Amino acid sequence: MKTDRRHFLLGASALLAGAVLPAHGAAAELELQQAGALRIAVYAEFPPWSAKGKGIDIALGRALAEKLALRAEFVEVPADEDMNDDLRNMVWRGHYLGTRPGDVMLHVPVDVNLAAQNDKVSIFGPYHLETMAIARNSARVPKIAGSAANAFEVFTREKIGAELDTHGSDFLLHVLNGRLRDNVSHYRSIPLAAEALKAGEVAAVIGTRTELEASLGDAPGVLIDSLQMPELRVTGWPLGMAVKAENTALATALGNALGELQRSGELARIFAEHGTVHRIPGGN
């Protein structure tokens, strides 16, 4: 089961210290695998974040490298069993198939529990607040609010889509004592589930808000509601970066570069260009 790139189940406490870091040094002083290049590890086949050289994390990686006067070099790696495996494969050791890790990995949940379990890496620089949400056919499904016991009763009659092996899927299969199981349709990705929603095959889709926004755009008759209910264990988490624990100068430089991108509005523009809304971790 994926316990990671699309959802985060290790806890809701955010490790936000690392958002502001001291001034960074010259690129020549950074701990890089190849002089003049920043090797950036991202997830493979994960739109709108990273897929075949395009996506939010690809654009962010290029912008970070440019701020450090470095050439951006990307390695797209498939998600492993859990986030600990991903950090091993993409940051501190490399993939067992021989792929070298990156100098930095993007799309890492910034969480105290995850950080405590992975002392070989430094997790820092939250750049986006991801949240759970539900996209719904407004004519078939009323606004989702309140407890799941009330809000999800409609899915005892209507079908709802979810990506396989994700937080949303697990929630649907167990909520209401499993009464929704027969009406849960599974898909290999959120974009495929979104297509089923637009075609009327399901009345709603549960997933991360960023993926739903990018997949659905201005689809007629479709609204997206945030999910805030006691039955949903994790409703949001900040996404950040990770480098090897000893690469403190690189972490410092990347943290400052990220701050510059946020202050200039470039980070928000990157999200907007991909049909999504940038949400600042810890912001209102």
C-alpha cells in the first residue's frame, strides 16, 4: 500500500521549522553529486506534480536550480511501499535497480514523526499545504460537510471513485462500518477517476485537492469540497524537500531560494499554470 506521495498517514503534526533559513553560500560550496548541476528526485507518473518532464514539482525544481545558478537535472522514480523507502531510494542511498538518488527530493511530507524515523535525511522547506477533498456532481451529491455519518450517507446509493491504495480509498472502505464498499469504484489514478466523474459513471471522487483541481478544471456541474470531519484521520499535510542529513549548506541554500520564490509570487504562478491553487503551509 502506498503510504506516501498521494496521501500521508504518519500524523498531522507539521515540522515547519526550516521554512526560514540563514543566508546561503555560493553554489561551489554546496554538496552536489556533479559540479554545476542540481539533481532533483521527483515521483514518476504523478500529474500534476511530475510526469515525463512536466508538472508542478518539475517547474519548482527548475526554479530552485536557477536561483542557485545550477543546471536542473531530474530523476523520476516510482513510489515504493512507503515514504521511508522513498527517502532511501531517492535521497540517501539510491534505488536497488541502480538509479542514483537526487541531491534533493521534492514532495516530501514535512512531519515530525517522519523526520524522527529518518535520521539520514533532513526534511525542510514546506512549500504547499496539501489537503483531502471530494469532487462531486452537484446535481447528485449535496455539499459534503459535518460528520461522515451524515455527509457520506448519500454514497450508500451513489457511486464514488477513489485511487487504489490511497488514504481516500482506505477511508471509504472502512467508514460507516463498511457500508459504502459496494459503491466504491477504484481507478489507477485520480485523472482516470476524474474522467469517470465527468462521464457520469460515479457521482463523486475522493482524493487530494491539488490532483482534483488539476484533473477537473472547470468541469460543468462539478464542485470540490474540502474534507474536515472527525472520522478522517488526516485531512492535510505540508509538502517540502529532503536532502542528506549532512548536506546542511544545500538545505540552507534551497530553503532561501524557496523563500525568494514565494515572496516574488513565482511559486503561486507555478501552481496557477498547472490549474491548481497554491496553499501556504501554516497560512490562513
